Amino acid sequence: IVKMLPSEGYQAPSRLSITFSPNMRGVAATSGTRIRCGAGWFRRQLQGEAKGAVVHELVHVVQQYGRARRTNRNATRNPGWLVEGIADYIRWFLYEPQTRGAEVTKRNIARARYDSSYRISGNFLNWVTETYDKNIVRKLNVAARQGKYNEKLWKEATGRTVQELGDEWKRHLEKKIADDVAAAKTKTPTEEEK
């Protein structure tokens, strides 16, 4: 994860703690180098999403975006959708892509906005990476870690604003879903499917 999110002069924390809390509601939360996990949820998800959820939280430990605000009075606040989107991009597209956990489908396309956060924003970041700039996540990470995130970064890296990218991504998803539906209608069933 550290190699995926480098920045000049940055040293990732060398120690962290993971605590499984029986009384915690929700999945997990990270503050600095402390990860708290909801023990009940993790127990139920040992064969499902548990490992990926820890990867997501480890990304937050590596991000260390709060440092900039402590050392730079003029640091910009990073949008939450981007912070969570980067964590889920690494989780769903680099760590466990085979699960297709961040796939946008007919079921959730209506809610798909680039700034929806978590999986959906991770899907958006993956699309921008594949379509425009393979280093966009690294560039955004550097700016976020330095407290210098600005929407102009998108235009500089891709020639488009984040909103224009979001609109193009959504059209791409809608076309892909429509194409998949059309292909399913014309597919001849196999003997096993009959």
C-alpha cells in the first residue's frame, strides 16, 4: 500500500494497532494509526469482506492526510468522497478485483455519482485511471497528503473538470449496462441453461 501511495519525503507509519471491539457498531474506523473494527461484523464476514475491509482501513493509515492540517494552517480539507474512494479503489481494483465488489450495475446505476464515496468513487477513480491518466490516484494522493487538493488537479491531469469526468463516466456506465442487457437478450442458452 505504501508503494501505491508514495509522495516525496513521506515516511509511512512503522507501527499501527488493530482492535476488534465487541460493542462497536458499524464495520471499522481509522484515526491516525489506530484501526477499530466491529468484532461482530468481522466475525460474520470472515469468509466474505473482512480482509478487504482491513485493507481499506490500512489505506487510511498510509494516507495520513490529517498531518497536513496539523503542520499547515492553510491546508485544504480533502473531500471525504476522495479519501474513501482512494481506499476503495485500492481495495476493490488492486487488492481484490476478482470480487467485482465495486461494479456499478443496473441495480445501483441511479445512485452512481463520482462523489458518492466508497465503492462508487473507487469505480470512478479506476475509470479515470484506465481512460485518462494511470497515475491520477498517486497525484491526488500527493496533493491530499500535502493539504493541497484542488479540483484544478483533474483538469491539469486529464484536460477535463471532475464534473465533466463524472458525467462522461456515468454515460460510459449507462452504455455498458445497456450493451450488457442487449447481449443477454440475444444470447442463445446453452443446454445446461435450458
